[in-house]
Amino acid sequence: MSTNSVKALFQPFRSDKLTLDNRIVMAPMTRGFSPGGVPGEDVAAYYKRRAENGVGLIVTEGTLINHPAAGASTKWPHFFGTNALEGWSGVVKAVHEAGGKILPQLWHIGLTRKPGTGTNPEAPSVGPSGLNLAGEQVGDPLTEAEIADLIAAYAQAAADAKRLGFDGIELHGAHGYLIDQFFWGVTNVRTDRYGGDLVKRTRFATEVVEACRRAVGSEFPIIMRFSQWKDGAYDAKLAESPDELSRFLQPLVDAGVDVFHCSTRRFWEPAFADGEDLNLAGWTKKLTGKPTITVGSVGLDLEFTRLFKEKKGAEAVSIDGLLERLDRGEFDLVAIGRALLNDPAWAKKIKEGRQDELRPFTPEATQTLY
């Protein structure tokens, strides 16, 4: 592993609204250790361990906005209500005491929620057109009044994040969840102002970003996570070309997104079959000029979808290829998922050249807050 490349991973990051000690981000990973939606001391300690071991920025697991059908589990953390917000206040305090920075990922899963699940099982699941990821009609389209309520819920969560002392927010607009259901033509066939072509389908997300920006002011970082792929539709694409990607991203930039978190399953894969080697984060940075976060099976030899489908573990592997891309400026930050879930000291071991001490990942690791 190149010393210069490792050094690049531990260079400070500075943008107009976000300053970090290094380029390592803890990727958001659903854990389900918050009974009743309330994160406790064990959750605070879980995130604190990553901060103590040198992670530059922690993005929490998805946290549910204040909407009755936002989530599908009573153990997913809420980002509303006195008890849950007090719990998150404790998380922020623990991470900051360890010298880290942290932001919540604000989440609504839309029509991927199975009926009868979550904190409010009686509430119907919602989506832009009432279509699930297979394009099947399973509910009614959201009304414009219901859309306004959802936007307000995101904005309230953003305001609470700032009040609690978080260092920014991330909006989950990927993987076929609610915001992404508005983005995707399979799940959004609306004919009003929230539907239409690729650019028009960004309307809901841009209004969410604008509402959050009004709630937090001009200096609070807003990150948008997006993906081409959807849960169970791994070949799906929002944009078939760099030109389409540019047209998709520009309204989000104009609305106030500061950083794009570009979710892929394998970070090393080119985003488009156009002869260029840039991944999704690389193209997004090139097209927008905004900082980007890359992610996707970093440090492990098996992607997450195969790991859980085949119930296999994953061994630690060299990150030289990743570091070369970072060193040449293809992207700015690197999100680490399962490798950090299983090994709180991953960043410290990489920095100190102790790669032989990295832990392999097993599916059983998801059952514990290491």
C-alpha cells in the first residue's frame, strides 16, 4: 500500500461548510437497536467508538422522519419525539467528546414498507404514484397536501438536527426509498408538478432540500445520498449517460445540496459505458463541482448483496485502487460500511499500517453493536 496514498486518505477535508480531520466517512447502516425508536447509551457508545478510532465523519443509520408510515420496524430510530431526540442528543455529545463529527441520515422508506409494519401498523404505506418497485399499484398516489406534510417533516427533522448540535444532515434519496421513488420513472408516473421527465421528477427532492435549507440556514451542511440502483433492481438507472446525470443533478445543486453521497455496490465500477473510468462519485464531482463521497464494498472482497444472499463472510482486501482514485481527486471522501461495522478501529489500523489486523466481516456481525 502506497504511503503517499494512505496519506491522502488522512488529509483534512475542507469545503465551504464542512471541515473534517480526514477523508473517512462511516456509511449509514441500518442497525435496529433502538427499541421504540429511541437510541440508548449502547447506540451512543457504538458511534463514539468510531470517532475515537479516527473516523472523520459519521453518518448515522437511517432515522425516521415524523410520518406514521416512515419505517417498517419498531427498532429503527426515530428523529422526532422527546425521548428519541434526547437519545440523539446523547449520541452527539458522545461523538463530539471523542473529537468526531456526526450527522443524521433522514429517512422515509415510502412504498418499500410492507403493510402492517412499524410503529403505526394501521397507517397505509405511501409513495408518489402508489406504485411499488415492481411498478405494481399497491396504494393511492400521494395528494399535494400529503406531499407538503412530508416536506415539512423533513424540514422539522433538519431543524432538530441543528438544534441538537449535529454537524449537518444527510437526506436519503437512494435505493428505492421515498425520495428515490419520486426520482424513478417506474415508481413516479405523476402528471402534476411532481412528475414528468427526469428533471421534473426531482421536484419533490428539491422542495425537501429547500425546506431544510430554510430550517437550518445557509451555513449548515446538507448532503444528498442518491443511487442508480434500487433494492432488488440492481441494474436500474436514473441516468443513462453523463448528460442525463448532469440534468438530474443540477436542480439539486440549485436547491442547496452541498455534498453528494453517491451510492454504488462496487466503487471501482465505471458509472457509464463511455470509455471513461470515473465511478458515480467521480462523474458527479466532474459535472457539478460539488464534493462527493464514494462508497461500495470498500476494503472487503465480497459485495453486500452477495454476502447476505449467499450468507458468506467477506475478507479484508487491499484498498490501493481506492486510494489511487482518491489521490488523483476523482472524489473527496470515502464511506466505509461493513468493514467499519465489524471493526471500530478500521481507520486507525489503516493509518498505522496494521492491515494484517483488520477483521473479516460475517453476517453475524449485524447482530451486535461492536
